[in-house]
Amino acid sequence: MLWACILLPQLALDAVLRRHPAPDAPLALVGGPAQLRSLHAVNAAAAAAGLVPGMRLTAAHALLPDLAMVDYAPQAEARMQRFLAAWAYRHSSLVSAQWPGAVVLEAGASFRLFGPWPRFERRLRAELDRLGFRHRIALAPTARAARVLAGLRDGMAVMEPGALPDLLDQVPVRRAVLPDDAGERLRRMGVQTLGQLRALPGDALRRRFGLPLLEYLQRLYGEADDPLDCYLPPDHFDARVELGYEVESYTALLFPLRRLVGDLCTYLSVRDGGVQRFVLRLEHEQGHTDAEVGLLAPERMPAMLFELARGRLERLQLARPVVGLRLLARELPPFVPAAQDLFAPRAQQALDWPRLRERLRARLGDAAVYRVAPQGDPRPERAWCRVEGEGGEGAIAPAPARPPRPAWLLPAPVPLHDPRLRVLSGPERLESGWWDGADARRDYYVVQTGRGQRGWAFRPAGVREGGWMLHGWFA
């Protein structure tokens, strides 16, 4: 087996910057008690001004008065690590996020699908860059060795298990991620490298450092099995963005909304599924406002879902300022892409039918776009019905065989007065409705007006002169 470790040295900061409207402005994560607030992490702009992690907040304000601050939230950092574990799950079935700030995945079995390691590595880096996370990647025969090598040098790769011991023996004990503070204690004792540590008697190490150190070394070198806590994706998606300020216009919500929708689509690709209904929750200081987005069929295209969510937000009236945005999706059915021809041409700016349909529903309302299905009633005004929801083509039965019907049926028949009216075909007698109180006895004709228009008109049954009522137009 070959394990790839993705080390995330600025996970908490990247989780904030990727959703911040001004990521290039000086920004710092702040933690600690109220009286001793200090900087947990700083971005590049703040570091260029002289700010460093661990600096007191008062000193940071003295150097940079306009510093933007965000509270450091360990729970948000852990949540983002789980999100990246879900992203890694799309590349491997064995993924672990048991170590803080790192995600490991078994990569050897994925070479057949994604190509050799250099190509697979480029794919991982490109996707992490798009997601907005700085990273270091290393490959090794054991997961712990990959984690150690990623901390030493970005891009290291050890493909052969036989080459691993000689390389690890040269690793300084302080950078070997040993349990507890064993690395610092060993350095003070004069033990500098893992090779020197392994040369010491095992019984003496067990008495002084305990059994976990020896077990760690065995698992690091691949001499013992390493049971990892493997990640399993949840059956729903729930993500939230803390805005940090009050928002009174929906346009200011579009940037975090795009990130949330992108994270949702990443999660859907992991599950190889789609989403048919999700909720946008606009959080206020007191209470929240929900905007439900429903689709007729499962989808997972980021641009399409963003446009639908944006359309819902445009129709909302923000009665109170928004301080947080949450996206919750619990209905995640399987996703079946629409069948397309291999060389199907389509104009670049044209929309396919599913995207156009959902965009119309988002703009005009759920009830504005629907399907129609034929019914067995011969009365034209009752020969069809609305169909809510989305079904397959087989869900609508074919219409009964009837003589030609107009493409444009008027909402109600209107009198037709035309001295040059000419009958093209007919009559077709319709007698129905005696059971529901809407009895209809009509003789229908295909007629042509003096202007050359083809219409569908009727007269009361048995009437031979006058009394024309127009009911529809043929194309």
C-alpha cells in the first residue's frame, strides 16, 4: 500500500480566507482569554506588516490599527478537516482524518483510475488550490511516514518499502511527530535522529517513555499494522458561514453562497449523488429566515445550483440584518446524468432544458412551470391536467387517438363571425359530461377564416347554420 498525506499547515486560516470577501487585506485569527488575547494565525498581508502568531493583540493593533480579526474556532477547523476528508474520499476508499491538520488516503489503489503518482499528485494539488487550501503532500508506504515526510519537505515520494527505513533513520526526532513531548526529551538526552533512537535498547525506552513510543516507531517503519480511524461520509450536508458583520442586502451574501454551493457539489461528487431539495438559512441576531430551494430532478452542477439559490435570495425581503448563512441538504438521491450524444452540438450561450426549467422556477415560482398530461375526457377543456414533480417519460401515458387537435387552445370559446368562413373537415361530435353537471354536446369543425387562418370551431349539436364558437388555432 502507498499512503498520501495532505498536510494543511494553515487549515483554520484558509477556512476563513476562502469565505472572506477581502482575503488579501490584513487579517488574523485571534484566540485566548479576554484579558490575554493573542494572534493564532495571520495571513500574508498581516505578516508583511510584522505580525506573527503568538503576538499579543494589543501589540498587533499598535503595528496595524486596521487589522481585521476573526475569532479562532477549533470546532470550525475540525469541521473543515472533515470536509476535506469527504473531498479525499472521492479519490480513495481509505481516508483518515484522525490527526489534526492532516488528511491521509491510500493512493496506490487509485493509480489505475487517476494515473501514476505524478499525475495523481497534480490532480490533488489543482483541486486543493481551487478549494482554497494551502497544502504539503508526501507519499510513503505507511501513513505515519507520509505524515512525517510531508512535514519535512513538500513533494517527497517513497515508492519502495525497502527504501523507507534508511530515509526515516535520518529524520530529526523533533520533526518525527513522536507521541507527547518525546521528541524534545530525546533531543535533550542527546538523541538527534530516529536512527539513533532505534539503536537504543527497547526495554530502556519502554521504562522511560512507555509503550506508545515503541508502537509508534513500529507503525512508522511498517513493522506493525497501523489501524487508522477511517472516514465515512455522512448522509447529509450541513455547512455554515459566520459573516462577522450585519448584512442588509442579498448581494453581499452571494460570495459566501457561492462557496457553500461549491462545497455542497464537492460533497455530492463524493457520494456520486445529487440534491433535489436544500434549505438556505439566513441567521439573524434573533431567529432565522429559511429559503427552500426545490428541484424537479436531482442535480449537482455548481453553476446551476448557485443560480437557483441566487434566484431564491432575490425574491426574499430581508426584514432584519443577516449575521450568518447556513446551507442544509438532507434529500440526496442518486444522480443520473442526462443522456447526450457524443458529438451533440450546442451553442455556447444556450441553456439545456433542465437548467432553463429550474431557472424559470426560481425566477417565477414553483407553480409557474409544470408539465401537462392527457386525460381520457373528450371535452377539450378537460382533456389534460397539470403534473407536479418530475418523473420519467414513462410516467405520462400517451394521449388517446383522436382527430387533429389545435396547438393553441383558447381559455374559453369565443364567438366567430366571418362571412368568408370555409369548412375544411368535420363535423366531429362530442357528447360528454352528463355525470358531472357540465354536459357538452358539440359538433367540431376544422375551418379556415377569410385571412387564411386555420381554426377549430364548433356549433351546438345538430345546428347547420351560424352559431360558430372558436375554441383553438392550428399552427
